[in-house]
Amino acid sequence: MEALSNRLAHGHLAGGGDGRTDARRAPGEPLPVLVLTGYLGAGKTTLLNHLLSGAPGLRIAAIVNDFGEIDVDATAVAGRVDSMVSLANGCVCCEVDASELAGTLGRLADPGMGLDLAVIEASGLAEPSVLSRMVHDVPRDVVRHAGMIQVVDAEGLDDAMERHPRLAAHLAEADLVVVNKCDLVTRERFGELRATIRANAPRVAVLPAVRAAVPAGLLLGLEPTAPDAAPLTASTAAPDAGHAPGGDAHDHDHSHLHDGYTAVTVAPAGHLHPRRFLAAVSAPPTGAYRAKGTLTLAGADGPRRYEVALVGRRLELRAGGSGPDGLVVIGVGMDDDEVARFLDEAVLTPGERVDPAAGLGLHPYLIGDPDSSDVEEWIYDEQRAAPVTGAAAMLADPEDPEAFDPAFTP
């Protein structure tokens, strides 16, 4: 585990585009919640165990249906209260069922717990889309959805999609797809797997991995540093029972394991039109996983600045922000030119005016704005929404089912 721990210790605590120097949760911030999904044997529990034991300085809560798969012995149990196990490294594990999830998240988000991140391991709890909805149902000043990660087995993806038709929908719902066990396939085969994934999720970030070793900085939304810019390869990862002794004994080309993750800064040429901004974030650059920064959006009564946080297609806005306008886009295999053009069409043209209704489309995504007190009355309508999540999905007002998010009406 030495190589793994050292690798995770670099980069993910080194800094981010918002000026923060680590991934610790600041006082008053909602608790970030990751949803981790994948079929049996894909490696999601291995990924979770890596996070629990290999993210120095972070206090992480693992929410599971069964403690059996969590490697609590590796981190040492410090104490247990009811369904919660405290680990000696400051992390905790919670054993819950779906009906207890909302209450558990609220309990974990309490500042007194001192947690920085919660990870829901989906096995045995509920469908990933249902879990995401449960996270969204918790008040947004308590928790925030930090992304859905789908782990797939490079050798078994085709068979899994044949045996589990719902996997196609899971891929479409994911914000990041981790293709695990990539040391067991050729570069050409990985290209085929990525094409299969992109057929179901055209813009999703696809990350190759060995033994589920994923850079923690990517999951936490921090910019990469040189030691952390690429996933572990077979030569640096810890031994695994599923691989032959001696490591990489097969004759495969593993250059695809160095795709890594990158960060690109986007600086728009002016203020942005609210509707066109929402259209842009509903179709982020291919391979983008997260974006964060400060942008100025035009309005009928003048421009307003917002702190922007985007995970996949899940958008959050907070009024305010400091520093120059710009977004740091973090992802895997992104095209720099595509990222640079990401917001071009949203820029206000000379002399263009914004009608008052355009700003209404921002309200479902605003956090902590006193002018958006009715935001909680809006609900995500899974029956009517497009087959994507976040900004591109329609929102229905329960008081008027025919009323949709005005940002996406003709």
C-alpha cells in the first residue's frame, strides 16, 4: 500500500482553482456527498477502501448497506455507536438502508462531526438515480451532491451490459466513469470500451484505472499537480489478489493508463446571458467532470456575479464571488480547444439586452439566495425530464405541473 498512499497524498491536498489549499470542508459549507456505483466485481469497494485509507488529512464517511466489504481492519476501529463505526484515522463507516439515508446524511453533516466528505456505496441500497434523488432531497445548505461515479470492469463490461440492461442508464446518469482493471486490456480494447460508454453518455469523463486507484484530487475537485496527474499503473499500484504474482506479466500496451486528468481555465470575454449559460453547462465539454469559479451573468437590472460549481451536469450557483471571472474545468481526456470555447456562445453581444424572465431560469440552481426562497418548491420531474440530469433536466413546480424551468422553454 506504500505506493498507493504516497500517490494519493500528492496533489489532492495541493490546491484548487478557487484558491483553497486543501480539500477540508470549511465552516458553514454543506457536506459533499459522492455516490459510488458499479456491479459486483467492478472494484467500487476497492476504490472506497483506497479513499478511506489513503486520503491523509481528510475525514470521510462511508455509507454502506453492509460493513462486510469495508476493510475496517486496515484502518483500525476506534469505536462503534449503533450503525456507525469510527475509524482510528478519523473516518467513519455507517451501515444504513435506503429509508435511513436522509437522516444519516443530516447527522453526518453536523459540524460537530467534523467530516469533509461522505461517500455512498450504492450496492444493496437503491438504484443510483434514486440515491441521487435522495441526496438532492436533503436541504442544499446541509449537503451537496458531489457527483456520481460509475465503476466498470474493463474485461467484463460487454457481458455486464448484456446481463444488466440497466447499466446503460447508469452510464448515462454518471458524472465520471472509472474503467477499472485496464492493465488487463490493450490500448485498442480500451478505445472500444470508451466508445461503448460514450454511446450511452456522450460527454462523460472516462478514466482508466488499475486496481481502482483513482486520484483523490479528481474526486474532490482539486487541480492536479505533477505527481497526481495520472492514475496509478500496474508497476506502481499495490499487489492485488485478482492479478498474477509479479504484477504485469502479460504483453499489453499500457500507454492508455497515462491519460490522467487535467485542469483548463476558461476566461469568458464578457458577461454571460443566463439562458445561454444554462444551455452551455447542460452540454459541458467532452471529458469534463467538474468546473468551478466565478462568472458574471447579465440581468435586466444589471450584471450579477456568482460562484459556480458544476459536477457533470449538476449546477449550483451562489451569489457573490471574488477575483477575476473564470472557470477551472477539471476532467479526463479533454480537448483544450473545446474547453476554451465552452462559454463563447453565452457571451452577451454588444447592445444585447436581457429580458427579466431570463433570470428566472437561474433560481432552481441558487443556493442561499434570499430572493429564491421558493426554490425548494421546485422538484425534479423524472417522468418528464430529458435522459440527463442537472441543468439540462426540466424542473416542475408542484403547484403548477405544466410550469417548467423557463430557461428551457422556447
